[in-house]
Amino acid sequence: MDVITPRGGIWKLAHGRSLELGATATIMGILNATPDSFSDGGRYASVEAAVAESLRMVGEGAAIIDIGGESTRPGATPVDAAEEQRRIMPVIEELVRRSDCLISVDTYRSETARMAVEAGAHIVNDVFGAQKDPAIARVAAETGAGLCLMHTGREREKLPDLLEDQFHFLRRSLEIAAEAGVARGAIVLDPGFGFEKNGPENLILLARLTEMMALDFPLLVGTSRKRFVRGAIGREDPEPDIASAATSVLLRERGADIIRVHNVAANRDALAIADAMRRALMGERW
């Protein structure tokens, strides 16, 4: 059996922080401070509930908490920057006060990203890969924040070939980041499961993730509770966490460094098996 070694390395983040990637899977916990997210919308609408959930995920093994204030589910009603900031800023400020965990802000707006990093966030996670608001790359460069550039098929015409479109889009995102002065070591890439990809396309992307390693950046992936996961198990389950954990293991085996999830405990244990298997195959002690 071939052993795929994730690219790994040191991910450089804001406020003098960094994160070692590669040896074991890094878990990013999802915190939706929204009323309408597809899985847990409204569950963490209050600051106290959002912070309590964040701390619970950290206790279960999440190294990063990814906080978003606008739902990215298909058909969601857009909100303006002021509403997005109203939802997330108090959560970030309180979480910074109560924990030293790494905080990611899930936004495509440069204004929101700057406010979040100034309040203590370490990472900017942009679902439009810095192509909707390119100034977000300048925010990352000026603040030293880690920058996740995600592929999307939204608001654009995709190329017919699935992987060709990945490389085409993400290379443009990388050009924007380089032009803004973002350090190479601050960047990770996300193939953007969902986001105008149908069920078979998502499964093919999962199977072929190793090809994304040709871009030579660490990979962040997020399949947790996505529609294609629910479709693959053949029944409607709003929280298909066992199936989601299975996709996390498959992605880890194919080179993913960071796994973005709702259910931290389930993925922590599943990923521990994947990492133990890899170490055993490489002759390491576990």
C-alpha cells in the first residue's frame, strides 16, 4: 500500500503564532454564528452559546475554531458586512479572552477580515479564494494572518474538466496573494467541496485529492455534513457524522493536512486511526 505523506510544514499565522502541519491531522472546528446555516443555523446565535461550543470543540481536540457570520449554503440570503461583523466580532473577542486556541474568520470581505484579525483572529478563510474581494489578500499580508484560499464554482463559469478548473482557479488565487505580498508559508489551499459541484464531482474530487498536492501547498478540506455526503449514504440525515468522518479519513489518506468539521470528537478518533496506520506503514512507533 502506498503511503501518502501530507505536504505539512509550518503554517505562519497572525500574532506571532504558527501551526505545525503534517505529522497528525489538524482539526478545525466549525462555529456558525448564523441563524440559517445548513446544519446548525441558530444554535449558536448568542455569544455565550457560541463561545461555549467553541471551548467544547477545543476540549475535544480542535486546534482551530473557524467562525463565520454568513451562511454559505446554497440559496442562503446574503447579509451585509455590518451584520456579519455584528454576529462574529463579540464571539471572537470573548473567545480570545477565554482561550488561546487558534481562531479563523470565515469571510470573503476584507473589511471583516481586518477587524477580526485586529481583534485576535489568526487565520482568514476565504470561500472565494481572494477573487471576490482581492483586498483580503492585502489584509493577510499586512497582518501576517494565515490565509486559506478556497476553490469555488459560484459566480463564474467553470471549465469542463474538474481538476483543470481547480488548478485554473487556485493558481489565479495564488497570483493575487503573491501580488499582495502574502508569505508563501502563510497559505493553505482548499478544493471547496460543495460550492457548485454536484455529487459525483465531489466524490471524484475526494478520490483524486492527491493530484492537488502538485500545487505544493498544504491542503484544508471540508466535507462535514455536506449534501453529497448525505446523498451518498442514501438517506436524509441532517447530521451524518459517521459518514462525514469516513470522508475525513479518506481525505487524510490522500494528503489533507487540515480537516474542517462539525463533530470534532468523531473525526478526532477516526483520524487517529488513519494517522496510526500511516505511521505503522512507515515503520514508526505509535
